[in-house]
Amino acid sequence: IEEHDCAIITAFRNDPADMSKCRPGSVQEKEDKTKQTNKRRNRDLKAMLLALDYGITKVDGSYVENFEQPDAVEVKEDSLFVVNLLDDPNFHNEMERLSEKYCQDSVLIIPQGGKDAYLMGTNNSDYPGYGEKEVVGNLKMGKEAEFMTRVKGRPYTFTVTESLETFKGLTRLEKMAVKSIYKRLTKDD
């Protein structure tokens, strides 16, 4: 966080088949609310991120889908802490694009240094709203919050990394799998 822009993103949805708030081009699922569907979606997202040369750490997320709406639901989700290791100038746009692709209400963008982190709305939910930026503040460690991440059970409004996974650090077979998933998911982009 001190050296690079970061983000927290996931492909989990309470109901992955519900496309009512999704933007055109979002990954569409069958009528399936299973945990396996969300795990597969996150695996695909992780492959996309690794193929883009970002560093990844798995974290436990908590988010309220449809915040402040009658259909609001707290979702505990496997999330990915993403580090822009190569300082890609398109990092924020890539995070927003991938969040939109997986019909997420928002993605958490953490500018280098951990100050003025914000949620960027990436679907048609009322909060924060598509294309709307909601500043959530500065890094706060060890405190619970409405939207938080946990690493080994410890809450963070944002997170600290334990071990960072990169494309370069993958085995030959893992690289082949990541490239295959990336190719499959970007063929229509």
C-alpha cells in the first residue's frame, strides 16, 4: 500500500444469476446460487489479474449488496487484494472494468500510501451508483467496519498482505491455465 496503488475486488455475488443491476457485457450465470459458482468466478477473475501482471493475495471480504435498499444483504465473500506491482497507469480502469464484468456494486481502490481510498460504482445499484466515487477514507488497521476485509481473522478497513502471488511466480502449468482462462474471458472484449 505504501509503494503501489492497490484494490480489493471479488467476483462473488449473493445471487450470481441475478443480472437485474448488471451492465452490458457482464459475465452471465445460469440459475445457480452455489458457492462453487462464486469460487469459479473468483478463480477466473484471479487468472485475469495474474495475466495482467498484478500481485494477488486472497482475503476475506464483507460487503452489503444493495446498501441502504430494502433488498440489502450482507455478503461474506472471498476477495482479492490486488497490488499494481508494475505501476500500470491503467490499473484503476482495469479494476473498474473487471468489477463491472463481474457485476459488482463497486471496487475498492486504494491509492499509493493508503490515503483517500474510495469505492467506485460498477453496476446499476443505487449505492454507490454506476460511475460514482464514494471516498471511504484512509487505511485503518485492526478495526471493524461496515465494509471490511479480514486476513487470518483480523479486521482491516483495508488490508495488509501476507504473501503476494504473481504470474511470474506461477509454475509452468499454472501459467498455461491462467493464459487459457484469460484468453477465454477476453475473446469477446
